Amino acid sequence: MGFIIFVEAFKPKPFKGLRKMVAEDVGFVKEQGKNNNLLVIKNTIAGGAYTALYVIALPLLFLHGVSVLMSRLFSSFTYVGWSPVRAYFTGRKGVKKSSDKNTGADA
């Protein structure tokens, strides 16, 4: 903004082009009528409402994500079923020895 003012100040007729562009913009807005202005106002209000909804939703979505993570973690610790990893780390792995002495292989 400062650059535009600086450049315009040193022209032979300062701000003449800028005044012309502003006048054209004002004419365009008047030509559009009140219906378009009302739509712009509605969209501006809706933008504020959407921003407020987003700000309110962020902490709630964070809490939901943390609660889902904690419930999965809690269920993995309290799961009663057998799994090889849990059996290995708790020292309850069931090693069955074969009764067949010729092969020497574990069953």
C-alpha cells in the first residue's frame, strides 16, 4: 500500500487513475443492486459462523481421537484370549515335545 501511495505521489496528476478505478468499482457495486449486497452480507456472517463451529469442534475431535486411542490400548491390555506374542513374553509358551524318538522333530 505504501508503494502505491509513493508511486502515485510522484506522477504529474497524482491519484487520478486511482480515483477513476475507485469510481468504477463504486458504480459496479451500485449496478449490482441490493440483492447482491445482501448475499455478500449473508456469506460474511456464514463465514464467521463456520469459523466458530470449527474452533469449537477442534478440541472435541481431539478428545474423541484420544479416547479412541486409549480405549484400544485398554482393550489390548485386558484382552483375555491367547496370542503367541503374549504367551512368549509372559513365559507361558506351550512347547509340545514329540513322542516320536526317530525323527527328533517337535510337533
